[in-house]
Amino acid sequence: MSDEHLEELTRQCMNVTPLGRLAGGEATAVLKWLIDNGHMTRTGKPLETPLQAPKQRENNPDGSPIYPPGTDFSTHRTVTMP
């Protein structure tokens, strides 16, 4: 079973620490080892993962974008610990 919270934690840690030198799976293994051996704990704090901006279909004559109906303009999605 995929632990999306741990994956997002790994992604965020890789951006600001030397973990970024490792491959994604290796960085996840390091974090799991730190957690399993008591060097680090997970608090369960919800994490926010960025979302891609919606793509516009076309433009109005004035240059403003036209998006498909029901487009989600959220910039982040919350990931909670299982």
C-alpha cells in the first residue's frame, strides 16, 4: 500500500536537504530507517502538495483565458497521514 504522506514528506525534504542527492526510493528508505529507529517521528501534520495549473482551451477576444467548465483552480492538495 502506498503511503502518500511519506512520499510527500520525502519530496519536501529532498528540496531543502542533502537527501536531494539521492533517488526518490533511496530517500524514502532513509526516512523510513530514521522513523523505524527512533531518530525521527511523524506527527501526522497534514502536508500540502502543489498541483499543476489548469490549461486554458483558448482566449477571449480581449485576451483573457477560457477554461473548461468545472475547472479546479486549487493550487495545493492536502495529504493526510493514514
